[in-house]
Amino acid sequence: MKRVMFVCKKNSRRSQMAEGFARTLGSGVISVASSGLEASKVDPKAVEVMAEIGIDIGNQTSKPLSDFKADNYDAVISLCGCGVNLPEAWMLREIFADWQLDDPEGEPIETFYRVRDEIKERVASLLTKLGNTPKP
């Protein structure tokens, strides 16, 4: 089972949505976690837009990257362009990508929807790259 870490600046929106999609689309075939360069709290708007498509991230919590060890992950995905700020060990995993998605913080709900949908597409592609077919 491949292990995936999604990381962002604060682990409050993009990485939380990615974790939710990966848990749902990759259920039983990957292990997933998310973290931030610093911890904060999960944005209620992110919880709301995910709930609208049947994915509950309301129980997820924001965690600092320092709580995890790079060696425990096969793939590391940065969602905000923060990859350059990660310790080198995180960038040397089997798969490393920096998706650089817009931060919807403070933006209209439509921005949350757009970013959510972009994350879903990218997570589905990542699962395929890892050799797993995403669940419908």
C-alpha cells in the first residue's frame, strides 16, 4: 500500500480537501495524511464544499509536518508552492510534486468549488500514477 502525504502552508483548506479525496477515491489502496508547514485549523468552508459532494472532512485536524517522518511516505504532494520550503528528505520521496493551486482563503465560494474540483482531478491522476484506479 502506497503512503501519500499532502502538505500545504497551514493544512487548513487545499491539503485537507486532497486528504478527503484521497481517502475516498483511494480507499483501501493507499494510506494518506496531510500536514502543514505550520498547523492551524480546518476551514469550515472547505468542510462545507466537500460535504456538498458527499465527502466528510469535518473530523480531520490540522497537523504540523514536524509530527511526521519523510521515510514513512512514498509520495509527497505540495499544494501551494511551498515545496521549496520543505526539508530535503520530503522532496526525495519516490514521487514529489508541487501542484501550486490557488488558496481560496477569503475568496468567494466559487473559488472554493474550482479549487476543490482541481484537487479531485489531480488526486485521481495521482492514484493512477501510483498504480491504483480511483473509485467512482
